[in-house]
Amino acid sequence: KQEVTQIPAALSVPEGENLVLNCSFTDSAIYNLQWFRQDPGKGLTSLLLIQSSQREQTSGRLNASLDKSSGRSTLYIAASQPGDSATYLCAAPSSNYKLTFGKGTLLTVNP
Amino acid sequence: EAGVTQFPSHSVIEKGQTVTLRCDPISGHDNLYWYRRVMGKEIKFLLHFVKESKQDESGMPNNRFLAERTGGTYSTLKVQPAELEDSGVYFCASSQASVADTQYFGPGTRLTVL
């Protein structure tokens, strides 16, 4: 059974700082890992999907890495902005389609 | 291209009543998923459709929950009768392929059972 853990649960940083969000998973037999962003009262926005054959995926200021052997993924946010404030969720499939989510990291970027 | 849409955005009902949630997936997406987040917990899988067929409903809490996807287009999730512990946010997602494909989520329906 897949379990996903995200650390830290909350993070507060000043604007402009680079930061790393961590995600660990127990079952390394995954097809991919997906990072989402959730704004208060809103749905989930897909940020990045890393296939199991990839080690990194980049989109703008975001970079996600995947290490299947150690059961870890990181989301790196460069030059953080107040608009980046949100809850960040990682999700790994416990089978090839059912996503298992972590509880998320609540990020606050202070101006 | 329109994203995944859900209706209603909020629903407040009393214990014992019936509520039906609707999800319209992205056009052309054969795979449709329902997830739920209850207060303080992580988002959990409920079930998965491929076109009109249920592929996996292992996450459905009990037989008070009934999901349908007539014609392989939109889906409904009915809760009858609703209980207090059914309160939470119900998310729908869709994907083009099931294996190794991005799931796109709707805005969710916030259900409150009083």
C-alpha cells in the first residue's frame, strides 16, 4: 500500500528565497509522480508530472526531481514570489492510476 | 479547451437527505476519477471510470455512495442518505490515458452535512 509523506507541513519564507519541498513515498514501483498546487477554496492545479524514467522535470521557476530507489521527490522553487503562496501536494499512484496524496506543504511567501 | 467542471460548488444539506454531485470531464478524456478530502485528512481516491465502466470502486466508503457515468461523458456521485461524516470536498479528475498520464482536477464540491 502506497503511503506519501510531505515535509515540512508548513513553510514561511521571505520573497526572493529559493526553497525545496520534500515528498517521500513507500512503494517505488510507480509509473510517475505528480506535483499539484492548491489555492484556498480552489481545485488542484497540476504543476509537474515526472515519469518514472525521468529524474527531473522543469517548468519555469519550478524544478521537480525523482529518485525512485530512495522513494523521494523534491520540488524546487526558485526566486519565490508572494503569488507562490499555496498548498503544494505530491501524489504517487498506488496502482497505475489511483493517486495517493500526501497531506501537503502550506507555503507562505512574505513580501 | 474547458477544464474539468463540477456542480454545485457548495452544498449544505441535513443528515438523512440526498445529494447528487456532478462532474464534467475534459472533452475526449475516457478516464474519470472521484476523490474526497475530509477535514484534516489527505485527499483519498474513491473510484475510477473508463468510459462508462467502473474500473475500480475500492475507495467508496459504503453503499450509501453511488457513482454513475452514463454514456461515458459526465458523471454523478449520489450520497443517500447523507451522514455527518460525509462532509468534505469532493474532487473529480480526468485523464486521456490511464497509465502514466496527468490527471486534471476540477475545483471540487464542498459538501456540508448538518
